Amino acid sequence: LALTGKITCGERLGERFENGLRMTFTSWGAFCVRNPRPVILFSVVFIAMCCSGFVYIKATTNPVDLWSAPSSQARKEKEYFDTHFGPFFRTEQIIIQAPNSHPHIYSPVPSGADVSFGPPLAKEILHQVLDLQDAIVNITASFDNETVMLKDICLAPLAPYNNNCTILSVLNYFQNSHSVLDHTIRDEFFVYADYHSHFLYCVRAPASLNDTSLLHDPCLGTFGGPVFPWLVLGGYDGRLAKQYCSLTLDSTYFCAVFGTKSAFSFNTDNYDNPNLTISFSAERSIEDEIDRESNSDIGIVLISYTVMFVYISMALGHIQSCRRLLVDSKISLGIAGILIVLSSVACSIGIFSYFGIPLTLIVIEVIPFLVLAIGVDNIFIMVQTLQRDERLQGETLDKQIGRVLGDVAPSMFLSSFSETVAFFLGTLSTMPAVRTFSLFAGMAVLIDFILQVTCFVSLLGLDIRRQERNRLDILCCIKSSEETGGVQHSDSILFLFFKNLYSPYLLKDWMRPIVVCIFCLNTAVMHNVEIGLDQSLSMPDDSYVIDYFSHISKYLHAGPPVYFVLEEGHNYTSLEGQNMVCGGMGCNNDSLVQQVFNAAEIGSYTRIGYAPSSWIDDYFDWVKPQSSCCRVYNTTGQFCNASVTDPSCTHCRPLTQEGKQRPQGKDFMMFLPMFLSDNPSPKCGKGGHAAYSSAVNFINNKSDVGATYFMSYHTVLKTSSDFIDAMKKARVIADNITETMGIKEKNYRVFPYSVFYVFYEQYLTIVHDAVFNLCISLGSIFLVTTVLLGFEVWAAVVVSITIAMIIINMFGVMWLWGISLNAVSLVNLVMSCGIAVEFCSHVTRAFTVSTKGSRVERAEEALSHMGSSVFSGITLTKFGGIVVLAFSKSQIFKIFYFKMYLAMVLLGATHGLIFLPVLLSYIATPLLLVFKQCSVDYMNCGLGPALLKN
């Protein structure tokens, strides 16, 4: 064998490092086999110590903590809003259709155009809807040995004067009363006024306290606030061809106290009325359905792992004959290997639980799959290499296993250490889900490698001794009657297939260019992968919430509420400060309210649906001396409600030119608390208690105004891209308001807030996060591979290129199968980097230490020796477990676990066992004389034994 070439310092250092690893693992393997009991005992103690951290285990279930970093903009804005205005309300909503009813025509008397009323607006249907509403309002539940009703926990903005719950329903136009709904003015010939005329008036003036018709019934809701038609009438666009309506219940704690399934859901789920079709959702519905989904998928996950366990236990054994079946099988060794893999996961959870780091559902579901893929591959490589090895003359078992470990452990160390470094660097991500996964995964992979080169090696030595003594597997106390000359080295059918058929055929001169062309012409279209997560995917296939999501996007006209928050620091008492905010006469054309109003005029672009509710403009109307709203007792100066008839009550401001001006300075602050405490009444509908009591935050003992908000609504948002775009546009509007108000350089600003922002903000940076995490992983894999392959830079480049191609093709599969980019899929992509290392590193290292003359021969030998272990250790093991996930009821399991895991395994196997050997045969460095510094007998050199064998 002629070897030529000039040796560089890097190659000389690499050979020394390679030789050091080989000798270290050889000595360590022999030690573990000679002293199995102390090693196993130490491993068990170590596992027990780590797992004792389970007593401190915490699980993160709050979706805000899962998907939003504490330092993120949306998280800070949510905390600011909750601190100054209180947490957003818990809402329950029902969408009602009347499929068996038909539209009818209303003809006003004495004159007026005919008006078409949709099916749900028939009087008999409205009575049935009111019966359902009353049934929900009267729901009772037991909590702390007390009977709880909706009125005990709902949002009642006028409490304690008015304890009616906030119910946004078309029935509130009729005061939630059957008698008001039936109120009619007629004679024997004509109907002059009834629910039709009242409804038509209320949709135009929902805050009215008198419909000005012959009925003179109020439109204002019983809770003291208006019921806007676009919130309660599906498809509302200002015309009256209404086909659907919705009923919304808003309360702060409703359903939080009703056990595992809310009474609201139970009542509506069991409601049976052939005239009504309902879809509904409570605040806790998604959480309940996810819990139900998780429980239903436990069986599927257990079956998946059982399939993998059975395959591993059976595939490790190499049966020489039927009579030696129970001797040559390695079921007990396979089970021990699986337990080691699972113990590493448990140790990782236990260690971080000591430090108070909570785990997540992704950690529980994904990391066992990841560590099984990595750990099982190492187990197959060790066992199958030992099965193919022939014990040298005079060599003891401990030296043989030590020698085999010296051959394969550097490859295991390469893959495990690369994955560990890549995962730990993944903790630099700002996404909590990715950061937590990377932390737990890195520790689990590291512990798994340590246990495999200690505990498993000792167990392997004990199992070989059992086999040599003809003792049965599992029942090791029983000795077989079948005698043999000891453990015979043999090659499996899969190994012979790779060696004699697959490797030579793949690396033929005419085949290699074809392989390169096929793999380089991949169809990955990374830029076309959608961003986001359709919320319906998190629901089971049979969930009632899926219908609710569908009907929201199909029928409703208003999206989530959005609040434009003006932070503390603005001066509302000066005319200039008021003009910068208000939207009435005399206000700036680019004021806060005016800009939001302008944005609502082009809602199809800005996704702002309606003009904002402005507390300051309503306050100015309320305080005018021309109105009867703002009055005080002339004796005490205390507020006097408009409904009070007392001669001592006088107007707050004189009916003079000065009094008609806006209040400023002390006057502004004197009357503002009165406005915010005034309940709407028939004589004054502008009272701000119901609408604005939480919109203004007082500071300095109510002597100044702090933070305030102006509420509007987004347009209907159907897809993830709609939600993302709505958040981006709202922030642009808020930034422009901040700039035009001239407060950009001050310590306060305007920002938008909506309940969904904290969940969707991650998608604004997810492309950057994906690129950052994947590049960090690839970079760390390249560096570690370069060092551990003995500074074989070209080999490390080949590994990195192959892994990068796997990731690119993963994006192609995501686009092909309609899988969006989100936190779940990003975790899977980071995990696929780790699994890709397993498919590539072992073959690559076998190539670098091969002593064949040409690149093609070295690639063929590497694929022959490692291909069968990689194929049986990862591909077949995972394939059986993945297929079972296809039967899950969970859509998120089918898409993000079954489909993406299947793509990982298939792409990893095809790239690692087809593309990688061909690429190595083309661009890897040729074999150099890297053992020049070795001792004369060559046996102390890493390549010495291999060269002598050749």
C-alpha cells in the first residue's frame, strides 16, 4: 500500500487526537467489562440522584409563557395593559343559525320601503334564542361548597347599582325580556310599531334610551352599555338582510370555577332544538379540548414506542440457529438499552427541575423520540460491530470489547457531542419553546452518551458472557443444552446486502453523477412555506370548536377588539394635549382618535374595522352646560345624577361662552371622576361608568390622568397571516400616531394591544429565529466535526453540506404538505439537525479512517460497514413508530409529528446512505500518510491495526 503526500500540522494534530480517543475508549471499554458491577451501580446511583429532581418538577401550561418571551414587545405591552387596566375579560360566545326558517318581509306603517329580515330574526326564533340565553344565565355550579351562578362572577360594569351581566346579544335590544320582544302598538287594521321597528332603530342607534317610535323602548343593554350590531349580527354590513346572529357572554372568571368541563360547554353541548343550529366556545374550550386530545393520544404514543421497543429488542440479536434462539437473542440487552435512553431523558428533566426550569409538552412528546433515534443508533453500532468482529488469538473478552469500543466510540462521541453543542447553542433563541427544547435535549443527549459508554458497555460484556456460557436470554439462570464453541462472529443479511450489492452498485462510475444530479435538483421552495399555526389544527378531528372557528370566519363581521394605549405621561388638562388626542371639533386633523378613524375607513388594508370609542370626546359632550348630564349639588359640590330631581342640583359649568369651552386644568380633573362614575340613564346616555370606567387610569391620588386607552375592533381575521398582518398594521398606525403627536423623544408612546398579539408576535421574527437556530446548529456541527474527525476539514464540509440539504428538503416537504413554519415545526427542524448528524457522522468517520487507496473504495468500505447499522438503528426503528402516529385523532400530531418525523427519517436515510457516500467519493481529501509520527510497530497509531489487517 503506497501512501504519499505532505503531512500538515493539522493532520499531525488530528492523528494524535484520533489516536488519543481510540486508546482512551479502548482502555475505558476494557475497564467497564472487567468491573461491570461497580460501573452499573454507579450508573444507577447517578440516575437516581438526577431523577430525585422530579420532586421539584414544574410544567408550563400557560400559553403566554410557552410562546412569548418575557422580554418580547408584546409580552411587555400585555403586562403594561394588565397592570393599568386589568386583565382582559374571559369570553364565551355562541353563534346561532336558523336553518329551518325563511326570510320574511317587513312593511313599515304608514310608509317606508320594505325590509327583508333574515331567518334568525323571526320573532319565534328570537323567543327560542332568549330561552337558551336565560338557561345559560341561570346555570349553577358548586365551588367551595357554594352554589355559583353567572351573576356572581360575570362582568357587571355598573355594579353595585346594576348587577346585570354584560351580554352582547341582539336580545338586549329588547332588554332580554319576552314581554318587551312582544311589545306591539296596533289597531284592528295595522301594526304601527313592533319588534321590527324597534330593531331597525336600535341597529342605527344602539346607545339610545328611547327609540322615538310609538314603543318608546330603550336600546341600551341592561348592563348599561350599547350592543353594536356588527358584534351580534353575523354578516352585518349596514344593510338588513341578516342571516345569522351571535350571543356573547363576557365575564372575568366565568367557567374558571366549573371543574374539568365548564357548565357553559355542558349546557350548550347538550342543547337540542331542531330550529336552531349552534356553535360555541368558552374561554376554556381550547384548553379542555387540548387536554382531551392529549389523553386520547396517549394510547397512540404508547403503541408507537412499543413498536420501536419490540423491534429494537428483536433486531439486536443475531440468531445462528433455531435451537439457539433463546441464547443468541438479545431481548434483555435491548430492553436495557432502551431503559438507558429513557433514563437519560428522565435525568435531563430531573437536573433542570432542580434549578426550577419548567418543562413543556413539547419536551415530553419530542425529546424521547429524539434521544431514541440517537441512542438506539449507537446501540446498534456497538452490538453489530461486535457481532461482526472476530476475537484475536489470546485476546480476552474485555480487551475485545475495549478494542471494538475504541473503533466505534469516537464516531459515537462525534455525533453525540455535535448534537449536544448544537442543542445547547439553540438556547440562544428568543422563542421559549425552542429554548426549553434545546436545553432539555442537549442534556439528554449528553447523558445518554455517558451512560452508553459506561453502563451499556458493562451490560454488553455480561450479555456476551451469558451467551458464551449458553445461558438463556432473560432467564439467565437456565442453561441451554445446545453446546457451541463460543460466540461466533458472523455477518447479518443486511450487512452482506450493503457490502456485496448496495455499496458497489451505488458507487459505480455511471451511477454517481446520476445521484448527484437528482439530489441537487431538489424542489425545496423555502420562501413559499407559510408562517403561522391555524388554531383549528390544535383541536381533535371531532371537536365542537372546529365548527366554531369555521363559523367565526364565515359569518361574523367584527374581529378581536384592539386598544390603542396612550402611556402615562401625557397632559390631558391642556388644550394642546387634548387636541392631540380627541376627535371632535377643534381637534387636530392627525390626532390619535382621528388617525384610528381614518384607518377604519380603509379597513380592508389596515384591518381596523370601526371608529374608536373615545372617552375624552364623550366626556366633553357630557360636561357641556347645554346637556343635563354634569350637575352638582350647589351646597356640597358633590355629583348629582341627571335622574335626580332636586332644585339644589345645578350645572357643573355656567351657560356662558367660557363655560361652553372644554374644561382645562383643575376643571378637567374635577369633573372627570364624576363622568367615569355616572351611570347612563334616560335623561343622560353619555354617562361613562359602563363604557369607560376601566379606560382611564388615575395617578397621584386621582389628581392626574395616567395611561388611557381608545378601543376599536379589527376586521374579521381568518388565517394566521391575517392575524399577523393585523398586528403589524396596528403597530404601524400606533408608531405613526406617536410620531405625529411629537412624543417620540419623550418617555411615553402609543401602542396597540389585543389579546392575540402575545401569541402571534413570534411570527414576526420566526424566519430570523429559524435561520439563526439552524445556522448555529450547522456551524457548531461543522466545528465539532472538524475537530473530532482529526481536522479533516473537507469531510466536515461534506457532513455540513449534507445536513444543510436535508434541512432545505425539509422545507420543501413542508411546502408540499402544507405544513406552516411555527414554533412546533421549528423545534422539529432543530431536532432534524440532530438526527441528520446520526445519518451522516458514522459513515463519514468510517470514510476518514478507511485505509483503502481511492476515494471511491473508501466510500464503499465506509458504507458497507456503517450503512447496515445506520439503516437498522434509525430508519427501521423510527419508521415503525412513526407509522402508528398516522392513526392519531389529533391533527397537530398527524401534521407536525407523523408527517415531519416521516420526512426526517426518509430524507435523513436517503441523504446519509445515498448522497453522502457519493459526495465523499468526489470531494473528500485523498488518503495521506497521517501515521508518520506513530511508533515503529504502528500498533499505537490509530490506523496501525487497520493497515496491518489489510
